[in-house]
Amino acid sequence: MSIRIGIFGYGNLGRGVECALRQNADMELKAIFTRRDPKTVRILTEGVPVLHADRASDMKDEIDVMILCGGSATDLPVQTPALAKLFNVVDSFDTHARIPVHFANVDEAASASSHTAVISVGWDPGLFSLNRLYGGAVLPDGKDYTFWGKGVSQGHSDAIRRVEGVANGKQYTVPVEEALASVRRGENPELSTREKHTRECFVVAKEGADRAKIEQEIKTMPNYFADYDTTVNFITEEELQKNHGGIPHGGFVIRSGRTGKDLENNHIIEYSLKLDSNPEFTSSVLVAYARAAYRMYRKGDFGCKTVLDVPPALLSPKSGEELRKTLL
């Protein structure tokens, strides 16, 4: 039996989920929900209904897992707890500082309704979180370092576009090269947030908008830009589409640790990603965790989870026997 999937939100992430489902034979796209006029939305999958977001409850008995594709700034804090009352859900909430609060809100809703919710799924938070856990468990005497980019952050770009007076925008996260090189040399530097990354914003302002106010609001935005050296560049829509039309990203998780009687031996664990399309890769991770969410639900494992709580084998369509034979 196929796992019946709903997509809530049809932007870059929602389109990526639709494509990823085509690569997973044990899953079936059941419906797409949008806040736009459904008649204006064109999708890739024939025969799948596009419904207004307000009609999600009509499908609560026909969808096994709802994959939420909204933004972390204002969408998911409201949508995930609300939809967890009706469905098993997976989201990509990526405001790291707010994850504990989001978890508590979703856990209350999912537990009360006997559903399974997996939040903060993607590559960071997500796959990078797992690698930080593995590294720290294996090398307890050491330090974690995470570098992102250079690439487009969907969450930060979404936050820019929500600033009053902004018509469009993209944000690049850029590692500080000397900081990255120092970590790779095993020097274990003490690095502040500002010393590890810079943020570069390309903004299309609405006609007549106060650019100085826009720049100030971006640079002082808590949880997004306030702790970084941030550059705001104002450009035209044409320049944005021509020079910044893609959505690449990537990054590195590095654990630098020591072992031995006198901690004389040094070790470096490095995990890296290089992504042509940030949303398509994130979508692929969401789909894998949708499979896990459904399996956990079938076992009666209700409430909110993160990637740290999900057994790896539940992500794969292969049986335990196949995994032991081919991967161990």
C-alpha cells in the first residue's frame, strides 16, 4: 500500500516535494493545498487535485502524512500545530533558536490527537544535526564546527521578503575562509557567530520604499541577521533574476577531537554537502522523513519528534534484512 502524501504550500519547497515523490515508489501524492486561488496553480502530476488551504480538513481521512512547505518566520509556527491535530506532519522549521518552543507547541497538538509529527527536517537542522550528534558521541573530547554556504538560505531569503517595502530578495550565507581553514588544520579556534560567516543580501525594493529603513531592519533582525556582518545590496528585479536566479547551497560539519592516554592523537570528522538546489534537496529529506513519520504512527509512537529521535532504518524503503545485507 502506498503512503498517501499531501503537500501544504506550493512554492519552491512544495514543487521539490512533488518531484521527490516521483522517485519514491511507495508513496502517492494525494492532494496539494495552497493559499492562492487553486485555479491559478499548475502542477506536474496529472489527476491530483489542487485545493485551497482552508479545505485541508476535508481530506483528513485520505492523507497519511502532510508535508508542510511554508516558511519558518510566520507560517510553520502556526500551521504545524494546527495541522498536527488533523494529520501526521513533517515540516522544515529552521529557526534554530526557536526549535524548543516550536517542538513543545507541536508536541501538545500531536500527542492530544494521537498523531506523529517530525519537525525541523532538512539538512540544517536535519542531516547536519545528526552529524553533530554522531561526532560528539564518538569524540567526546572535542569541538563542533558548522559552516554554511556559500549559498542561498531559503529561510533568510523568506525573512527578507517579509520586510515592509521589499518586493523580492535573496540572501547568501558565506563562510569566512580563514576560520574554515583553521578548523581543518585542527587548531580548534574559539569562533564567535560573526567570525564564522557573513551574510550578503540582494534586495529589490518597492517603488518609493525607504531603503535606509529596509537595510536597518534587515541588519538588526533577531535570529537571522543581527549576529552577523551583513551586507545589503539594492538591485533591480532584472538583475536579481539574471544573476541570482538559482538556489544553490551547501556546507560543512566538522568535529575536531582528541583520543589517547594523554589526548595525544587528533582526529577530524568532516561531513559536507554541495547542492545545486537547496529546496529540491531539502524536499528529498522531507519525503524520507515522511516515510519514517508514517511508520512511527503505525507503531503508535505519537507526539513530536526531530531527526534525532528517528531510527535511521525508518527512512529507507528497504527492509531491515535488505539494509543489513547491502549497507552493513
